Amino acid sequence: MKEILIYGPIGQATTARDVVRQFQDARGEDVLLRIHSEGGSVLEGEAILNAIRQHSGGTVFGQVDGMAFSMAAIIALEVGRDNLTMPEDGWIMLHDVRVGAGGTETDLERMLVQVKAMNASIAAKVSTALGISEEDAAAKLKEEIWMNGQEALAAGLVSAITPAEALAAQFWSWSDQWQNVPIEFLRATRNPVPSDPQTSNTQPEMKLFKLFQNNEAEVPSLELAELGPDDLGAEVAGLQKDLDEAKASNIAALVARDENHALALATALDKQKVELEALHAEAIAEKDAAIEAAENSSEDKANATLAQAGHEPVEVLPTETQTREERVRAEYAAINISERGGAEKRQAFRRANKDIFGG
């Protein structure tokens, strides 16, 4: 028996050209049509339907491996109830034709006629499969028809149920494009529950294979060998070593990069500190010079004014930093002898301060 796969989107992963060619190669023998598809192009699907109808010399059997949605479900129904099986956790879904249309008004009207014809054709197939009127079939298609394995068996769409496969779980993320997805489908695909509670913690078996070149053969070839338990330890140890070395190398590179960055930042900060200190010192020096210049300028202007009036210049007043002798002599110089009694005041001041001026 020849197996033909209807896997993935019809018109993309599965094309009518490929399926028809396989049917031609299978003339005279039985065919098992294995289906696991979300549907796709109606026209591509019609070509596959014709290949099923025209197959000669053998019987076409159908097996839903995980899901048969949309056009893939129509292909499954074409096989016929007596020759179709599916797993108990598989799903069949049928709905009205959906198209993406564009173009002129005439193009859209022509497309509408085609869509109505396609819907009528699908309703007729569903009517025959379910044993209901075409009007009822059309109404159900508008609401979407969802059936798991047990429901399909009860409705007479399949002849037998095969063991659960949980393959539909691969496509649960596409469920948002449908309008009436049953909660059972979402629950089964997002969180599959084993049928036997005792096996709920059973881990899936994992097998590793290694590709190597066979140099002992006359013609060198590449072969695929399964790794056994004795080989697994060495393979994993080698992979872990490579991973550890790569991790250490990356960490060292990151540390070196951070150290260089910190050093460059510290150097830049030190340079800015020196520049700021120099600017601060320069500003203080300029300030002191300006104050001194202002003081000297004020004293000079005052003495020039006194000189024009015929008076002696005024000496700088004593400050807190002057010694007693400096203050006494400054006060003595400040006594104006041109005033009445000024000479007597000076003599009296000198006698009062004999320790400074002498006997």
C-alpha cells in the first residue's frame, strides 16, 4: 500500500501537482491518504479530490493523523466513511469558504459567484456525509462544524477510532482564526492529558543520533547511527566542556571590557578635577587682584583730592593685622598739624607714646 501525505497548508506545503503525481505512480495499488492539515486553497483541494475519484486499480483509504480542517476535511470525507479512520483526540473542522478579495467591482461580483458555488458544493458533500439536508448543512457550516474522534464516529464520518496521538497540539496557536473553537480542542492541545493517570509523569523517550563518515567502505558514505547509553556520557561531556569554555571566554571578555571602561572613566574624572582646581585657583587670584587694585585706586584718588586742597595724604588706617607700633605711628600721622592746635596735639601724642618715639 502506497502512503500519500496531506500535511500542512494545501497549496503550499501540500500541492495538487505533487499529490496527483503520486496517485499516478500508485495506479493498480491501494493508497493510504494520511491527513494532518489546517486546510488551504479550495481549487488545489478540488484537484486532489479529482485524483481520489479517478484512482483506478486500488482502494483509497484515509487516516486523519491529527487534524483535518477546512479543505483537508472535505478531502477526508471524499474517502468515504468505510475507509476513513482517525484518533480519538484528532479533530475534523468544516466551515464556509473564506477568501481574500480585491480588484474592481466586476472582479468582486465574479468572486462572489465563485464563493457561493464553492459553498454549495461543500454543503452538498457535508449533507451526504451527515445524512442531513443541504440547507441544514449550509447552516452548520456558517457556525463551523467541530468534531473530535468520538464525535466523528458517532456522526458516521469515520469507521473506526485509532489510539490517541496528540498531534493536533502542534497547531493550537492557529485556533484564534476560527470563531467557534470548542474548549475541548484548546484544552487538549495546550495541556494534553494522558489517558492513563499512572503514566502522567512518564517522560518522553529521547534518542540521539550522530552523523559520521564511513571510510572503510569502498565508496565513502555518510551514515546515521543511534547513540547508545554508553556513548551518551562522552557526547554530553564533550558538549558540556565546549559550553563551559565558551561561557568562561565570554565572561572574561565582559570583565575585561568593564575594567577598561572603568579605568577610562576614572582617568577622565581625574583630568576634569585638575582642570577645575586650576580654574578655581585662577578665579581666586583674579578676585584678589581686583580687590587690591580697587583699594589702591580708592586710596590714590582720596590722596589726590587732599593734595589739591593743600592737605597731607592720608595713610592707610590700621587693621587688625598691624602691630601696636604701626597703629601708633598711623594715628600720629593722621593728626593734621594744619589745624589749630595740631602741633600741640602731636607733641602730646609723642609724649604719651615715648616708648615708640623715644625721649
